[in-house]
Amino acid sequence: MNTNSNGYTLVYATIMVVVVALLLAFVSSGLKETQNANVKLDKKKQILSSLDVNTEGQDADALYDQYIKKGIVVNSKGEILSETKEEAFDINVKKELSKKLEERHIPLYIAEVDGKTKYIIPLRGTGLWGPIWGYLALDDDKNTVFGTYFSHEAETPGLGANITDAPFQKQFIGKHILNDKDEFVSIAVMKAGKIATNREQVDAISGGTITSKGVEDMLSNCIGQYEEFLQHTTIGGTN
């Protein structure tokens, strides 16, 4: 073949384009798998953080399997739709929240800490500049807060971004989401000096009023989806 001909050049260029495209597709596929694995691992760490489980330098996958005994999917009526841990884990909470309440399939994680059952609720809401999210763990009475984890995409450093800090999050421990009449009322996030009516409260972040309000709304909206389950549904053991 005449290597100086236009035909040879065209064939060579075509082959190189195909080879490069295949290599890029292979690399992209490998990177996507790694990225997906990292996203799942980070999610497990966040869930464990709501139980105050330290994953730093630890095998988070193993810790997740150790503490998270079951994952279930429920609807707003409190009906259990699935008891498959993997199915619950893979649910896109953001997508479900965009649906009408009666159409949602929402995940719940059931953990065991020191022999006691904990119920972990995924949270997602809106702060001042973008999405906020987290997890809230309840004791086996389905009322008392055992722990929380909050994070954000773009809140202001030193202000709204402080929802990730321990002093803010630890305020929720021991608070109750039901009132004395066993009615769901959630937890208020109030400015200093302000008193909530008929529900327990924590202090808002100084200078982070809108983000704090976003956390309050997130708790009310997300926990509220599980009201029927928390008050009326019982399930089997966590094994």
C-alpha cells in the first residue's frame, strides 16, 4: 500500500479515531465504577455518622454491615414495600421528594447499637445557597433523637456551613419529634431568645438564619413522611 496516498491517510486516521474512542470508553467506564463506589462508600459513612460511629481510618463497608441490620422501603401510609437493604440504599431520596407524598417510596435504615434498635431517616432540603441533607437516628421508641448528621453543598463558611459542626448537631440528641399527645411536631430551630410553641427546640446558627430555617423545614418535611410508620407500624427483629 502506498503510505503516501490520501486513501492510506484516511484509513489510518479512521483506525486511530476508533482505537482512541475505545480506549477513552474503557477508561471512562473504569472511572465511573470507581466514582460510583466512592459515592456509595461516602453515603455509608454519612449514615454511620448519625450513629456517632467513627469511620476515620476504618473499613466503612464492614462497619456499615455491622451496624445497619436492615433497610426497608415504606410509603406515607406506613406500609412496608420492601425489606431489602440494597433496595433501600439505592433509592434516590431527591427524586422521591419530587413526587406527590402518596406516590413516594422512601427508605429507612434499621441499626443496632449496643444491643438497641435505632431507626435512621434520610433527610434532604434547601439551605440559603443550595441543597442540604443528612440523616437522623431515632431510639427504639421512634421518638427520641439518638444522633444526627447534616451536610450541605454551598452554604456560607462560618455561618450556614456550621450545620456540619458537632456543637450544632449534638443539640438534637435527646430531643423528641412527638409531643405529649403523641402527635408529630418535629423539632424547631430557633433564634436565641425565641421560644417554640408545643415542641422542643434547638438554637439556630448565629448569622445562619436561612440555613437554620432550612434544617427545620427539612426535618419537618422528611420525618413527616414517616409519621404513619413511626406511630403505627411494627416490624420483625433487626436480624
